[in-house]
Amino acid sequence: MKDRTNNWSQDSYIAAYRFAAEKHIGQKVPDTEWSYLAHLSMVSMEVMAALNYENNMDGDLAVQAAILHDTIEDTDTTYDEILSEFGKSVADGVLALTKDKTMEKQEQMQDSLKRIKLQPKEIWLVKMADRITNLQPPPSYWNQDKKKKYMKEAQLILDELRSGSEFLANRLEEKVLNYQVHI
Ligand code: NI
């Protein structure tokens, strides 16, 4: 089912988790009272599940990028901090997963996807895992337009990153289909 190159180490996981726990202190999963760590745990879980099926992946890179994927975007963490703590592949991956807020909102995802596609497949996994995790029943205050846009954006992620992991692409496709009941 998989080769040993997919392995990740518990210590790599713990190091990234401790860093993220400190950085995301006080932050909640939107529309819930849950600690933001719930989001990071689910995204890394999706990535770890995919690593059981995909070959020739760097498990530590995939798992650490998953846990750290929102640090630059949502906290005061800098690229250089991640570089010195976790190395260049993780820092480059997290940066690609970070939206450029200086751009027009509707262009931010396309731009991030373009940068993700220049990264190794481990980073593609994280983006798919993030959207799989986020395709939950939408908050009650979202209007139809917002929900439609969110689903369209998920379809874009799927179209662009499908070849990164058949396992996660199938799962994201199913989540997109299921999301239609909310619209
Ligand atoms: Ni996220």
C-alpha cells in the first residue's frame, strides 16, 4: 500500500504542534468555541490518511506544513521564524499556502494555487486537506452567494490540485458534491 519514504516522525509532529499551539493561542475555529488547534488537527489527520496511499512523499514535510499552514496568514509568525525552526521546504510550503492579502480578494486563491503548484506534492496535499476540513455545513449567517462562491472555490482547488493525490482528490470531490445540499 505504501513505501517507507512516506513516514513521518512523532517528534516532528510534536515540534510543529507545540509551535502552532503557542502561535494560535486564543484563536477559535470560526463560528465555534473550539480552539483553532481542532482545525490544525483535522487538516494534519487528512494528510496522514493520504500518506497511507500516496507513494514517495516526505511525511515530515507534509505533516509539518499541515500543522503550520495558517501560521503566517493568521498569526504574527514570519517566514524566517519557520525557516529557522523547521527548514526551507516547510517555510516555502507554508508561504505558498498563505494568501497575499495585498491582492484583490477574488484573486488571492488563484494566486496561492499558482504558488502551491510550484511546490512539491506534499504542499498540494495540505491545501486539499484544508478545504476538505473546511467543507462543513456553512455558518448560519452565510448567504447563498457566499456559499456558492465557497463551493466554486473548492471546485477550483480540486481542478488545480487533483493530480497531487488521487486519494484526497476523491475525498474533496465527494465533499464538494455533498456541500450542494446547503445551497
Ligand atoms: Ni486552514
